[in-house]
Amino acid sequence: MSARRAFQLETWTELGVAILIVILRIGIRYKTVGIPKFRIDDYLIVPTLLFFVITSVLGVLVYDYGSISGLSADQILNLTPAERPKIELGGKLNVVSWAGYVCCIWFSKACLLGYYNSLT
């Protein structure tokens, strides 16, 4: 199996598991307490999943387009004119992916804080 295929398989599998867990979580909370008794962590899980989806999709795109990250100065200077727009787009997508990842982490932290707050 190629490295590209393995990366895509891992990314989409993790995303599928995350979507399944969030759907099950929301479904079980809906059946047990109903929407009027949802807590803050029940609402914050949705944008967390959204940012995880964004990060996963952009990660696959960055893998396909390439990025300037990890390239040496000589490799950057030796890029052909045909490669430059592709690498430039990959670099921009990489920055957006990093921002999405940070948002995913912070929303996950907020979910945990909301959950811990409901325990006390």
C-alpha cells in the first residue's frame, strides 16, 4: 500500500469513527434527556466535529498538493514554475488546516470543561 493511500485510509477512518461517536452521543442524549435538557457540552461537540472535518479534509488536500513545510531552502529554490502554484496552494491550505486544528482542540477542551462542570 502506498504512503498516500495509507494516509488517506487512516484519515477517513478516524473521521468516520469521530462522526459515528458524535452521532451516537447526540442521539443517546436526545433519547435520554431531550433537547430542552441538553448541556453546553452537548452543543459544543458539533462545532468540534465541524473543525475536525475541516482539518481532515484539508490534511488530505495538503498531502496531495504538497507544502513548503519540510522543504529545504535548496529544494524551494529548485521548484519548477509548474510546481510553484501547487506548492503555494498547499502551503496556504496547510495554514488553514493548522488553524482548524487549534480550533478543534480548544472546542474539545471547552466540551470537557462543560462536562466536568455538569458533574459538580
